[in-house]
Amino acid sequence: MPSVVLFSALAAIGVLTACIALALPARLQEDDEATLGPSGYGRTATLRERVNRPFEVLADRSSQRRRLNGGLTLAEHLVRANLKLRPSEFVMIQVGFLIGGVLIALLRYGFGPQFVVAAYLIPMRYVNFRQRQRLKALNRQLPDTLSLLSNAMKAGLSLPQALETVARNTAAPIADELGRVIREMNIGSATEKALTNMVRRTGSEDLDLIVTAISIQATVGGNLARILDSISHTIRQRVQVKGQISAMTAQARASGWVVTLLPVIVATILYFITPTYFRAMFQDRIGIYLLILAGISILVGNYFIRRIVNFRV
């Protein structure tokens, strides 16, 4: 047992060291040149910058892969979640959770890869949770925001002036996003471009509809205030229909979560309380097959329940 613990600890340290070593050479020379002045002298890098360098390179490489695959970069994920973190700092948090999962697994179970994977995924799951909560809050604000914007334009204000007025008289998160749009326009960005950037930051389909309508109006003309009123009415109706659907499918959704989580919770409790009793499910071949079959059945059942209760409005 001690040899297994020692080997696992050395393996974890070796993987972490290898990641840092691979990331360091590509960026150290650039950072050193950036800190040097014209005469070759410059400020000394702080401890935070030195610690941040390898994780910054790892974050850059991860963002490049995400961008090549057509997804959001790590920085864009953090912006959508409204987390004031650098991508490198978030990667540092992920590595910290990974090391913590390794230590917990070593101290309690000798080695448990499932806990290591779960610990590594916790930070990104939290980011996704923050994104969903912020998106819901923003979508709830859109009808009232459109009404304010329409009234401001009816009062004779231009679109940039109306956006600035609405940004001052609304709450977060829509106020933060409109404030950023105003700042982008103040430094020379076009209104349509700044609004498109806001849509990409938020990921809201309703906001995408609004920005599309504004872009079309800017091209072909028309009464923008009346267009915004129509969109506001449509969004209000969509919110109302979504609320009715959510109320009617609440019991089915709760049943789906119970059916999905109950076996996992019971298995986790048994694994923590009596490891020797439940360990046969991981050591015996039949137990492993049963776990795989149970996991597939749970996923299939959850998929069908979600498909039944999920209506796109």
C-alpha cells in the first residue's frame, strides 16, 4: 500500500512538472524581452508574474484549440460567467483542484481516478452554472430594456444616446453589457460591431434577434422604436409561454432528476461509508460490467426524459 501511494504521488508530481516544463520555453523569452527597456534593463518580474507564466501559456494553447474547433475561448467563457479572472488564473485553479483530488484519493482510497477527474471538472462546471444564471437574468431584463430603449428613441435620442441612457438606468447584467458597448463605441467601434460583440459575449438568442433587427434597420431604414416595441412584445410572450411550459413539466423534470441522481447518490454514500462493501463493484469484472450498464441506462433514461419535457419556444 505505501508503495502504491508513493508511486501515485510521484506520478502526479511528474505530470504537473512536465506540463509546466512544456509550457515554459515557448513564452519565457518573450516575457523577458517585454520587461526589458531600450537599454536592456527593466523591472524585475513579480512573484505573481513568474507563477502565472506557465499557466498563461497553457491557457493560450487551450484557447487556440478551442478557437480552431469553432468554440469559445477560455477568456470568453469567463466573460460570459462574469468572473474577474485571467485565463491563466483559472487554469491555475483547475490544476489546484486536480492536485487536491489526487491527494484526497491517495489519502482515502489509495487511488481513485474518478475523484481526480471530478475534481478537475468542478471549476468548469461552476463556470457553466454561472453562465446559465447570468443568461437567465439577462433574458429576463430584455423586455423592460427594450421598452426603455424604445421610449428614449421616441423622445428624440439617437441610438447611441438611447443606449447610454438605458445603461445608466438599468441593473446588471444588462447595464454592464451596454456600458461596455458604449465604451467600445467611444473608442471608435461601429455601433453594429459593438452590439455584435455583446451578443457573442452573452450568447443570448433573444439579444441576437434584437441586434439583427437593429442592423437591418440601419441598412434599409424604418421606424426603429416601433420595431423594438414589436420585439419586446414577442419576447414577453415567449417568456410567458416558457413559464407555462416550465410549470406544466415541473413534475416530470423533478422525476427525471430523481431517477438520474438517486442511484449515483446511493452508490457514492456506500462507497464513502463502507468502501470494502462497494469495492467489489470496481474490482470484480461482473461488477464493472454492471456499473457500465447502469450508467448507460441512467444516461439513456435522462436523455429521453429531457427530450420529452424540453420544448423550444
